[in-house]
Amino acid sequence: MRYFHFPHIKGYTLCAAAVIGMLPAMNSYSASSTGFILTPAAMTLNQGGSAPALNHPSVPMNRTPLVPNNAQGDQLLMIPEPTQPISKDGAATTSTSKKPHYKDGEVLVLFRKGIATATANSALSAKAATVVKRFDQLTARTGQVFALVRGGKGVSSAQLMKTLSKDSRVQAASLNYGKRPTVVASDPLLPNDTFFQYQWSLNNTGQEGGALGADIKAPTAWTQHTDSKDVVIAVVDTGVDYEHSDLKNSMWVNPGEIADDGVDNDKNGYIDDIHGIDTGFGDSDPAAVFAHGTHVAGIIAAEGNNGKGVTGINWRGRIMAIQGFSSDGYMYDDAELAALQYILTMKNKGTNIVAVNASYGCYECENEVMAAAIEKLGDVDIAFVAAAGNEENDNDAYPSYPASYELPNVISVAATDPSDQLAWYSNYGATSVDLGAPGSSILSTYWLTTYIPQAGDVFFDDVELGTNGWFADAPWAITATTATNHVWTDSPAGDYSDDQFSVLVSPPINLAGQKIGSLSVGFKAKYELEYGYDFLDVFLINPVVWKVTTEQKRSGSKAWSDSPNGNYVNNANGGIISPTIDLSTAPFGSAMLNFYLKGRVETDYDKLWILCGNETQGFEDLGYIDFELGDWTPFQVPLPDTCLLDDAKIIFELTTDVGTTFDGYYLDDISVTVNGTTVFMDDMEGVNHWQTFGEQYSYQGYITGSSGGLWNNYSFPLFDKSLYTNDARIMFVFRADISVVDDGVYLDDIGVGQMTVEHDFYAWMSGTSMATPHVTGAVGFLASVFDEPMAARIERIVTTTDSIAPVDEGDSRTTASGRLNLAAAINSIPVNSALCVGNFDNDGDVDDADKTVFGAAFGSRIGQARYNVRADFDKDDDVDGSDLVTFRANYGRTNCPVSD
């Protein structure tokens, strides 16, 4: 049954019997721990859509293009910008979901100032909340206890938050949300970097078909300054390729750590954190796991004027890399909180961090705990620059976080295109989005893994042995390209057909025991598809299995669970199929399916479908359940006459999307009656005769358009540890719409093997993710030139912008300010006002003599003999780490006015 397709005839109403305990059959009752009152009419289930067939994953909500490995010798790649959803009548559409993703059962909690850690621990224990992760350094720095906690088995985040919020000692309790990257006056000084000519965002000469001068005026700004080695910018993202030749000299190096000695030399909680840390996987190596962070870092500080590649806004800079994303593609709030804790810790140790780049976000995910931590960054003059998002939405009406936090250190950034207009995909907001910056078709550094399948790999199929264990959904078939070469094709008889949907699935691949993150999937493809409408989507799949467990039971000791010992998984279809039931003699309208159900799924998105029928006639869906059931609830479902067969079967099928997961449903005491007489009964206590089926779909990317008659090599890395099983499979899903058809797709040399990391690639990418680092880079650029409070620096950036042109008369999208102008920002600094702080001997230079004076005072407090008020730059009565940051920022300056 693993690849059996379930045809559907029509839908029927599925109702729950309104009987709990001694309640009359027609009375209302509570079906949820939330207290929501349901009536029989309210429990009539939605009939929209139909239960998806196994191996028919839904269309990905946000498609990601696959990029060929066979790049030209100049190592330039074109990463297509997000495909604008256009209907066939030419009208723009949008399908981006705003629903948040979070880890159910977990809560971030922040205790009020003055509540000791021991008291907080006691309070949590009293509420049966277990501390999953502590943030001791953040707690010590702020005087407030931060923690990630989990409730007991079956306790939802909502229930735990409600319990914690009743405690007067708790300041805030928030869900652990997941976020996604947001990928969509002298002569000018030009660098000699090879690809600078393509960097329109820095110097727009019309090279992208845009408006001359629609850029941030970087060459003019560079006449005054290019070297920003004295400031550090933290990039919280998907990691950075710190071995890239255009980035390796711009990486921050932890001065308190000795590389590879296995010791936490600076006592910050991380061993060998040389360039930063990884809070997504929990180690000290911020190496790239996806290209996004490397691209962002290059925009900020790719080495300039070095005769190769691209240049960053800062020719010389310092990037602190923090990899925060998990293998499922989300960065959860606890990982982001750990990243901010690290940044605050290193700031306190004297690292001159002036900005954080946050090119990620999510909707409906406001989190008071995260807002408090971001605000703490502002308290030590760290700007937090965040992407407004790529959903074409007004953030004034639909806030995207973290960009929409109303905090003085948060800068929200929209994306502009080469014509100085807001990019079609960019979010906007007259009050919530501060300014725009170039975000479309931005060339920067890129992290790339390559893999060419060959015989001897973990898995390899050159299609010369026939189907060889593959499942081929018609019309997929093997065809000959030459007398000795064969390939898979989705259209063996010529062009593919309108509205075609067909899948090709590999045999099981044993990845168990392989080093996680070491492998890639690869294949060769030649294709002719209608661009933007017909797609080959690529998935990896793993089995999903229901089990009879003792976790819950309505009677006896066992019940079915859709997710044994945990939450169910995202992007999955799975269920159970009953033994054969003879209903051939049942009178019409006499058969009834009865069962008890308890549990919870994500309402409106994850659904438990009920179907009946058989393999010959097909299965028709009777409806679905998607609401919370706090206790065992009886359901009675009339079976349609089309199910009155001599070999009828019942199917329970759970389908899930990409959002939040829960503990799922438990199912017990399943029976079928005919005129009240039981003809089938299973209480899950005896021999199990049910069949299980199911699989989880991990989306990897798509192909569309034309390969120009050439074979392209494609590969993608496997970082998700859940894929390293003994039953992993590769799935190719072809989808066509109802208009233009073409020759289709050909596939050959499909494999899984060891990947190779390529360090010196460059690529164009689009999105507010690319706009944001332009502003973050500007913050660092100005901080290196002129020492001023963070608030003044932010105001300088947002008040010196150029106007953003509307697309047409009907374009009402706007931001609070215009498009970033780096030259105007630096030119707004008053002449001779850039003070040399720390010039103790008043000679106009901050040199070694001043370093000796500061060193003598460092670590002292007011009242001590060595305390020097001139070294106490922040006037807080001690000479500490924050004063060291200020001195380091000024050390080496010459010929500038003197401060006292």
C-alpha cells in the first residue's frame, strides 16, 4: 500500500456524537480544555478539498530554485529572485501564509528583575515546568532570569503560558517561534574587484537595466573612509563561509580564544569560538549550512580593492558569524536568544559590536521575551537591523517580527530594485518600515556545495538496469537517448499533457550511520518546461508510522497514536487501513462508523481524514477533524451507500503542513454497526490486523524553464538528521498547469554521496535579506568614522535617504523614509566633529602612550587611586568593558579634534 493512490468520489458530512458522560444527546458540551463549547452543528466538519493521496505532497508554500553545479569558470551563479505569483490572466497574486511556526510544548519565560535564579527554579518546578535551556550569561548581564521550559506530556504551549502568566514573578511568557530567512565630494573611489561592475546597488550605471544613480552612492562615501576593522558586525543567519577568499580577511577573530586547543580560554561558555558560534546545532563553529548567511556577510564586508570577486560596503570589516538555524530550516527563538546572549557577552568583554544583521522573520510571532533581549542590545549601543519581509504586505497592518518590534535600536528595511522602486515582493509600512535599500539581483559571496554522482557512492543509479526498484507514476518511463544510454522522462510519448501530476520515487536508500551533514543528493537533468507554471519539485521522503501504544487509552491499556512518543512531523501524510469488513448485505443508510478520539492538531492546517472504500473502487473521504479534543470524544459517522461492499475498508489519514506540530490524536474503540448491530470491533487490545502507511516530505527545490538543450548537474546537501535513516527516498514530482506544454524533463545519474564545499563562488540573490545588510553595513561604516550614540547614528541613516519612486500612479506602498544614501549619511557628519576619544596626552593622536594610561585605569572604580575619570567614557563610575570598547574604537586615530 505504500504507493497506492486514493481516488475520491465525493465528500460526506462527518459528525460527532454529542455524548459525553451523562449529557443528553442534543446538549452542548466542552470538547476542549480551552473551554470552547461545541454543539453537534459546530462539530460538523469542513468539507473543503479532499484527502491527499500518499506520495502526493502539496505544492510547496515557498518554492526554492535549484542551482546547477556546472557554473562558468568565472564562478558566477544566478539565483533567481522569488517568482512573482502571476495568474494566467496577468493579475498578480499572493499565497504566502502568515501563520506562525513554533515548537509546541515549549515556552520562553522571563522573570521580573530581582527574582533570584533559585526562586525562579522553584516557581517553575511548582508548575511542573522543566528547564530545557538556561541563559545564564544573559541572566547575569541583565539581572533577569531567561529560560526555555517545557511542560509535561501532552501539555501544550498555550496551557503552559497560561499557567506561568498567572505567577506575579513572571514578566513574560512567549511561544518558541521559528523564523525563516527573508530570501526574495571628490571624485568617486572605485575598487579593482573583478565583479564590481555588476554591483549596481553600490554604483548603478544602468548595468541591470535600471536607473542611473539608483544606488547608495558608495564610491563617494569611500573617498572618506574604507577601513572599518575597528568595528564588529554580528551576522545572525545560516552561518558564514569563513574560508571564502573574499571573506576570510574580514572575519572577526576572538582575541581571547586559542584555536583548536579544546579549552574555553575566555570563559564565555564556548570552546574554540574563533569566528563566532552555532546556536542552531549547539556548537562553536559558525560554518555555513546554507548560502544565505555568506551572501549577507559579503554585502557588509567582502574584502574590497583586492583585485578579485566583489566588494562589501566596508572594504575592511569584522564579521562575527552566528549560525542559528535548525535542520528543519527554522531558527527558533531559543537559538536566537542564545545568539543575542553571546553578542552581549562578547560586547561586555570588550568586542566593539555595533550592529546585528537579522535577515529573517515571521508573522504573528511577537515575543515579549525576545523583544526584551533585543532591547538589551540597544542598552549597550548595538543597532538591530531587520528585514521587513518578502510577502508584499503592509507591516503596519500585519507586523513581521523581529522587524516590527517598536524599539529604538531596531531598524526595519524594505527592498528596492535597480529602478529605485520598491521591489515587487517587498513588505512596506509608512510607520513600521524605516527605510529601503537595494535588494533585487544583488551580487555577493556565495557558499556552494557540489556533488557529481558516480558508481561506488552511497547510492547511484545510471538508469541502465531498468526500473531497478523505482516507483514510476504514469507517464514516467525509461527512454533511450542513445543505443547505450537510458534516462527517466515524464513524457515518453512526446510533450507532457495539460494538468499533469506524476511522481517518480527511488528505492529505499540506507543513510543510517553516515556522518550527518556529509552527504549530498545529485542528479543530471535536461528539460523544457513552461517557465513559472510547470515545475519539477524535488523532495526527500522518510516513512511515517502510526503505532498502537500505551501512552493513552480510552479502554483497556492501548490506543492508536499518529506520533508515538512525541509530536507528529511536518509535511507528512500517514495513517492506518482497517481489515476487510463485509457490508454487502447492509441496507442502504444503515451502516455507521464509531470511534473515540482524543488529542490536538493545528486547526485549519493539519487534518485527520476519514475515508472508506476499497482498492478496486477507490476510497472516498467522509470529512476531517482538526480541532482540539481535551478528553475522549465519541464520533458516529454514517457510511455512504458506496461503502457497502463485501471488502470495505476504513482509512484514518493524518495530513500535516509546514507549521506547528502537536502531540496529535489518539484513536480507540473503533467499530462499525449495521442497524445498531456491531459487525466490526477493535479495541486495540488483541492482534493488530491494520495496515500502516505514510511518509514525510522534505522539500529541496524546483526546476522550471529550459536547460537550453544541455544536461545540467544539480545537487543539494543533506543537513537534516531525520533523513539519515535506512529508508530514505528521493522523490521527483512533476506538476503542469492547463496551458502550454513542452518536451518535459529527462533525468539521469541519480545518486547520494560525499559533497564538496566550493569556497570562491559568487551569486545574485534577491530579497529584503539582501537589502538589510546594506543598512547594517552602513551602521558599521559610520561607527568606524564617527563616535556618537547609537540613536544619533540611526537617525543620521534614516534622515539622509533618497526618495523611492512609485511603480505607477496606483502604487501607494511606502516606508517611513526613502532609500539608503551612504554618502549623504557620512557627509552629514559636521566637519571636524569626529572626536578622538582617549587622547589623554592631548597630542591629537590616540596612540600607545594613551593605551598605557587607559591600561593603568582599566578595572578600577571611583574612589580607587588608579581610577581615571577621563577613562570612564560612559561615566558609570568604573572603567570596564564598555569603556574598553570605546577606547579600541578610537585607538590609532590621528589628526582629529580632542575630547575631554
